[in-house]
Amino acid sequence: MFMLDARTKEYGPLSVNITCSEEKISFWGLTKKVSFSDFCMEVPTTRVKFSLLSCLNKEITIKMDPVNIQGIITGYTIEGDFYIIAIEILKASRSTWKSLLVEKNLCSLGSQVSHASS
């Protein structure tokens, strides 16, 4: 479907808010596939009241509390009642994105270990 980085990894769904200030639009969704340079997210079609075509290849802000990261929407498709949206992280934001992914991965690993020892 979309070209993702070879190191794509399954993380638990991360809640993401996308804002395209040029088009004055915003929407929320959950990540599906994640890599250190891009990700796909799933958004219910009922949450998007505009044409995603207007956002293609335009700079967006990706908000994941407390972090804001810059990216672009590189493509999308519709699967059932959901948009599957491909987003590339801009190079200037990749180190912050990588740090966030590492932090999220360590958090989930830590919680798995504590449950295993209980």
C-alpha cells in the first residue's frame, strides 16, 4: 500500500493529532505502522469533514503530548469506514520522533516486565 521505512515496527496505537495550518484543518487518529521516518495512521471517515487531497504534500504539525513534530501527508486510502493516511516525518523532526518512539517502546516493555513478575 504505502512505502514505509524497512525498520517499520508495530507499536501500541499512539494517539496523534494532525494540523494543517495552510488549509486550516485538524483531525485526530491512531497510528498503525510506525518507523523512524514515517508512519500510517487510521482515522474514521466521520472525523474528516474535508477532502484529504487538499493536504497532500503540505507541511503538517503532528501533536503527541507534549511533543510537536513536523511532517507531510504523502498519501491516503480508504478501507471500510477508515482513512489510512501515510505521513512522512520531516528530517528536522526525525531525532525528536525517534526519541519519542524509543521512549514509548521502553514504556511498553517496562509494563510487560512488571506484569510478568507479578
